[in-house]
Amino acid sequence: MMTARENYMELVKGGKPERLVNGYEPFEFVLNEPLLNKYYFSCYIEGQDTKNPFGVTIRWKQGDHAGMPYITEETKVIKDITKWKDDLIKQDLKYPDADWKAAQEACAKIDRKEKLATGLMVTGLFEASHFLMGFEDTLMNFLMEEESMHELLDALLEWKMDYAKELMDHLDLDAILFHDDLGAKDRLFFSEEVFTEFFKPRYEKLFGYITSRGVQVVLHADSYCEPLVEHFVDMHITTWQGALVTNDFKAMQERVKGRLICMGGIDSYVDREDWSEEEVRGEVRRAIEAYAPYGAFIPCITYGLPESIYPGVFECIQDEVDKYNKEHM
């Protein structure tokens, strides 16, 4: 029987997996490294307002599932895009080797026959932009201040390139899960033309560098991204994680012909306080029956890590995929 890694890699190669890949099953995450702690974990504290290293205010209300950037006229880091150089705080990504030791030990313990050692990079180029100045200013600046937006994105890209290098220099990874939400439930946040001008060439460079180091790119974007799937292939993305049910899986696979794995399809509406096992299992079966026939599909809840908001939902999803696989092997 194929291991979780072997089964996933058959899907990547366009071969013959023994069974459906079960969500995040092939990936084992290394999350105890210093960069992720600095730019994510240490900035998100429930019940507090904090600032990340760029000066972005993060507000996590008590009882909410997670924190979010809190952008007002007073908290904006970049108030005038033409003066972004005055406001963007330069980041030092260098850490002593001793600070990487715990993560290196965790990475070394991963059985590479069973799993892919996977790192996490959060807050992609679009998210980093609107964290700094808010959604409205970001979208308007694509139209009104193109030159300054290109300059800012070049600076953010340089930072991401350095971040990826530090991460891969210190950890022997097989994959990186990279977060950048690019759309809403039923549309992109911007036109395809904006994407191809401002983001695609920069992501081709960043993801091209990552893959040149022998590391796969898994893009988390729990969004409607159907118009972008050919671009995702060009951008060296192996797997798009977070594909919402509002995307046409059949049409997407007809266009990319298996060159991009779509991981998602399980609607998060089942993850709620009054969730029922029957409903969750029914949604898993619906997703498999609806999307698996078109190939290159991994049934998964669309969240950017292997979790659910309400206890038991994620485990129920996994169990139902396992149950389906046992029935069809």
C-alpha cells in the first residue's frame, strides 16, 4: 500500500494514486521556526491588539477564531503610497543558528517515505499590501498610482525572496504552504489584468526560486480563483489549496489538464457550532462525487491549515474520506 506521500506524489506526477488523497494527510508541518513566530504567532494574541514587525495593527477579539488586521486612518502604516519608502519598516531576517535548532530537529524526525516536510509562509504579496494600507487604498492604488505600487511590491517581493531563502537554507523542506487570499466567495478582488500585471511576474520569480531548490509550492487561497488557474500553472504552483465550491472544477481541469491539483471543495458551512456528523459526511460525499471524476482533486476543507473551528469537524471529514477510500479500493 502506498504511503500518504507516495499516493500524493502519484497525483502530482499524473500517475495512478491508489486512493483519494485525504486533505492535508501527506503534509507534516514544521511550525516552530523563528520567522513564522516573528511574523505570525507572536503577533496574534487572543483578546489583544498587537503590532506585527511592519507596524500593522492586529486585532483578535476575545472568543473569535483568529485575529485580523485592524486598518483605520489612524492605524494605516502607509497613508500615502507615493511616500511608502518613509513608512515601510525594513526587516532583519537573520537569526542565530541556535534559534533554528528546535525546528531542524522537528524536521529531521519526519519520515520522508510517509510525509512531505512542509513549511508555512503567510501574508502573501496582496495580503501584505492591504495589511499596510487597507483594501480600498490598495485597490485604488492599482489604478491611480501604478508606479508606486510596483515599487512597493518589488520591495515586498525582495523581502519574500530573502524569507524563502532563510527558510530553505535552515530547513530541509519538501513543500511550502504559501498563503495569499486573492478573491471573495464568487469573484476575484481585482481584474485578471491587474493580477497579471502586478502579481503574476513576481510570483513566477518567487515560486520559481522555491521550486529551483527542489521544494513544491502549495498555494492557499480560499477564494474564487477560477480565472487564474492557467496562471497558477505558469507560476510553478503544484497544488492550489482552498478551492471553493463556487469554482467550476470541471471547467478548470479541462483547461489545465491535470497540471494543477485542486485541493478543497468541501464547503466550510458544515463547520459550525451545531454541526452534525450526518451533514459533514454528506458534504464530503457530495464533494467527492462532484469533483473527483475530473481528476487532480484532493477533498479538503478550504482552511489554510489542517483544522476546523469547531472540535470534531476536521476529524469527521478525514474519517469520511478514509471510509470512501476503503469502499473503493
